[in-house]
Amino acid sequence: MLQDLGLFQRGFVAGSCAIAFVSLLVWTSVLLLQVLQAHRVPVQTTQLRPLERFPETGFVVVSKVCTEGPPFSNGSPGPPDPPVFDFASVADFTVGDDQEGIVDLRRPDPASILWRQHRYVDASYGRRGNFTCAFTVAGFAEHGGTECFHRASSGDTWYSAHGWHACHGEVERFDPLIGLSVGNWSTVDNLAKQAQNRIQLLPSWPSETFFLLPVVGTRLESFVQRMDNVIQEAVQKELNYAETALNMQDELSTHFPDGVWLFQAFNSDPFANIGPSVVRLRSSRCEGECEAGTTQQTLSATLEKAPPKWRQPLCSTDMRHVSEHQSCVPIVFVADTREAVVVSTVAFRWPNLFAQWASPLVVFALLLPVVLLVPCLSGRAESGSVYEGHGLMGSKGLDGSGGSGARRADDGFEGDGTTLASIMGLSRVPQLDDDV
């Protein structure tokens, strides 16, 4: 039985030491992980890599058309319901054999344009007491069905034999000489050339300031819906016309920072630049430790001012001569052939990290000896004798005799009270006739 008690004590001490060591090790590991997490620093580097092909592109355009009313009149009709623009561009200009000017235009298929519109009426603005504005969102793909228009001049008139028709052949993407058209591209009848009159019902692009956002073609519809939601929330706020316009501008710039603000300018405008306005399109994506949704390709636009060139980009639909001066300032799209790849990694603030690491390691080094040695030393501090084992067996010893008698010879105790006298520090056994 004594052997079982000794084994139990040694097992208890060993188990306590093991549990304490494991607990200390786990606590130190958790503390180190917390230190590492607290000192993680994202590091991003941008690499420009060549693009084999620029991604399919879509454009989302936000425009504003305002008019006096209601009530509306012939001189001030109400804002048109969608569609509002046809987004035509001047694609080419040539001179025919008969010295006639030939202007080619291009536009997206009107049936493929996505439209959303919200109206705002300010009852305290305008001469009639009401002022109505229509905020329109339009989205179209660059190659979502393209139509072409061949327009030739004859004297002071223009004619077209075929009108708008599907473009044949491969259409060059982002030709730097193609500009957003300004002006009227209507034509008249010409029986000799078998041409019918073509009336331009819609302007090509907004004449006022408009917002343009390039997107990847596959996500065009989702961006149109997101932009429509932003405009709807801005219109529903109880603000006057000026505050609504400013709030709309702030909301679009905040929610869609990859877009640009554009306006159609004329050379007679004192704020117009002589050179064309270049909208540079860039593709970017993230690699490595990236946030959700940033690993996909995204497009962004920046507005640049280009110097005048020997061959100006085209914007006027009424050009008849090569040397003719355009009254408009061209706006052209140029795609960057390099992709901006943001490589995102994680680094650590090493000076602070080593200082933080020292704390758990020092604590671990100081507590480990204490945890291991204290339980072990406490188990060896007290050693028992065989007579303690006799005492555990009650009044009889291990040999069946009285336990107290078995200890007399070795301990020097007498059976008639010597043990009690020794414990109380008396020189002899007290007697009945001793004086108190």
C-alpha cells in the first residue's frame, strides 16, 4: 500500500508539471500570435505589365437636362424620357473625288443602351415657379452592336444614301482620332444620289457637364443599377435645385472615384483648351493579400490635356475641308496598353515586433523553472519513516503487536508516560503528591 501511495504522489507531481508546462507554452504562443497580428503592415507595390488585349469596355454616362415648368410650352418643353442621347462619334473624315467632304459617324445600337431616369421638381425655382430636371443614367458597351453613318456633302447640304446601318468589318477600338461628335448630323433628300433625308432627333452627347465611368463590359448592368440607386437616393432628399445638383456631384464622385467629369467645349469658350481632352482608360487589378472584390479587373479613367497635333482628333460633323477649323474641342478615348497590377503583401514592423516578442519570451523563461521545479521540490521535501506506516495501521503494528510498544526501544520513550513528559518538556513524570 505504501508503494501505491508513493506512485500516486509522483504521478500527481509529474502531471501537475506537465499541465503547467503545456499551459505556459499555449499562453506564450497565443501572446506571440497576437503580437504578430498587431504588427502586420500591408505593403503594396504597383507593377505595370503589358496587356495583350484591353478588356471589353462599357461606359456609364450620367447627364442632367433641366427646363422651366410645369406647365411646359413649345419654347420650353419638358425633359425627354429615355432615350435622350445617341452617343455618336466622328470616326473618319475624307475628301471624295469630286472634292466633297465625307464624314463617317459611329454610335452604339440604340436598342442595346440601358436607360434609367429620375426627375426632380423644384417648386421655388424658375420664372414659372417650377423647375424640372431629369437625371439620366445610360450604359452601353463599346462593341455591343455598333452602327455606322456615311455622310457626304454636296455644296452646302449633306446627304446619306444608307443612313444608320450595322458596321461591316472590324471596327478599330479607341482610335485616337475618333471624338465625341458635336453638331447636327441630319441630311436632306438627294434624288440624284438616291438619298433620303435623315433627321437627327436626339443630340449625340450632353451639351452640359456629364459624368462618365468606364467599366468592364460583363459588369455593365450592375454598375448602371448601382449608379441609378445613388441618383435615386440623392433626388429623394428634400433639397432645392442647387443643393440637389451639388449633392449629386458629391455622391457620384464619392461612390465612383474611377469616373471623370466632362463637358463639351468650343474654341470660342474662354475656358476651352486648344488641345483635345484625352480620357485615358486604364486597367488594374490586385494580386496577393487583397481585399474582397479587388482581384477582378477594374477600369478607371483620367482626364488629360494633350497639346495640339498636326492631325487633330475629329469632333465636328460639318467638316468639308482638311484644313477646316473645328469649332469644338475634341474629346477622345485612349486605352493604356499596360495594366497596373497592385501586388499586395504583408510585412511586420520589426523594431516594435522584437520589443513585443521580448515580453512573452522573458516571462516564459522566468516562469518555466518555477513551474517545473516547485512541484517537484515540494514532493521531495518530506520523507517518511517505517513507524509512520505503523501509525497508519491503527493501535496494532504490522506484526500484530501494539504499535506504541514497538516504538519504545528506538524512540527512548517509556510506556508509563515518558512520551507525554517529553512532549510537555518535563524532566520526570508527574506524581500525584507533587505540589501544584
